[in-house]
Amino acid sequence: MIPSQRWTLITGASLGLGAEFARIAAAEGRNLILTARSIEKLNALADELRAMAGDIVVIPADLSDLRQVETLWEKAVNGRCVDMLVNNAGLGQHGLYSDPETWPRELVTLNVNVTALSYLMKQAIPHMQAAGGGRIMNLASTAGFMPGPNMAVYHASKAYVLSLSEAVAEELRGTNVTVSAICPGATETAFFDAANMRGIGLLKVGNPASAQSVAKAAWNATLSGRRVLVTGLINNLFAFSPRLAPRRLVSFIAGKVMAKW
């Protein structure tokens, strides 16, 4: 039984993996703080989960705006103990980095994938330490293991998430707070449409994993305190192979896979 004052905060909760994490948490009877940009989608999800979850609080926020991220955290911990943070929100943009028209979306991607995630984790750690411990899940990606021509900023942002998570997990070794970097491969969510990725080679050489299966594996890994999880055998090979191949070859192959065919 989860103490009534303890809460799970999930970003990007309205769709895809975020909604699946919320369903898993609700099935465990957890109290939930759900955040995303769409108040309508958040309310619909909250209505779906109320019969299973403890209390549910909906806090709409645009995580590309640091002021809203700061306000989100202030509201989330107002009278509550957040003992699990799921940094799920993430964005991407398919296209050449040299195209100036992609910059607005890339800037938003950096703000959400890097700045918002870093801020929430930095606030959560001392908060959790003072309250007896907690778990932090950061959604990285197999993209974080290699450069990604045609999605350069997204891959770079996920490399940051992976590196930051591993470093902070080591800093926290032996304490009551753990950090887990979750690295799924292609997962069937609305991300591909939002990032203009339909038609890329990656989606033609294999079927994306279901959001439900990825979310369950990620959840279990986080609760166990695992530092890094790469979901699926093929994804593990995909993540490990760049360590053996020349970097230029890795970039060439990744560019082909991320290009539209």
C-alpha cells in the first residue's frame, strides 16, 4: 500500500508511453500527478484511471517553457511527497540540421528533452532524499548510443539523457534514490507522426514495439533500481554495435536508417 501522501509524477502523460505508465501506476493504486500540454487529454485519462488509482491531480504544462516547468514542480510538491518521477516527455524533428526551418522545433526539443528533464530531476533528488527515498525514470533511447544524421538534435539530446542519468546514478550509489535511463528502440506511439518520421528506413526494417510492452519493462527496471535498460534483443545489438564499429561508419549507417526511403 502506497502511503496517501506519496505521489508519482509523470510528464508527457496524455499519450503513448506516458499514458501507459499512468495506467501501470494506477493499477498499483498509486497517487498520480499527470502533466502534458493538453488538458482535455489529461482529463480523459484521469477519468479512465480514477477507479483504480489513488488520488489524481492534473497539471497542464508546456515543458518547453522553463517557467512552466518550475511552476509544475511547485504545484506538484505543494503538500505532497513525490517519490517517483517519470521524465517521459520528449520531442524530435526529422530533417537536415542545415535546414534553418527546422530550428524552432529543434529548440523546443532541446528545452523539453534536456532542460525540463534536468530541472525536474535536480529538484526531485533532494526532495526524495529528505522524504526517505525515491525512483527517477528518464526516457532516453537507443538513439542515445549513436549520432543520428537526419535527426541530429534528437539523437544528441538522448545521448545527453543517457550520460546524465548514468553519472547521477553513480553519484547516488548507496543512497535511497535511484536513477534509471530507459532506452527503447522504435515504439509505436504518436511520436513518429509529430516528428515527421513516417517513411524512414528504421520503420521499414522492423515492426515497432508496443507501448504497453516497453512501458512494463521500463517500470519494472525503474522499481528495481536498474541504471540502464535497453528493451529488446535487437535493440541491445543496435545499442552495442557502435562500440565496436568506427564512428564514421556508425554515422553513415545511422544516416541511411534515419533517411526516408
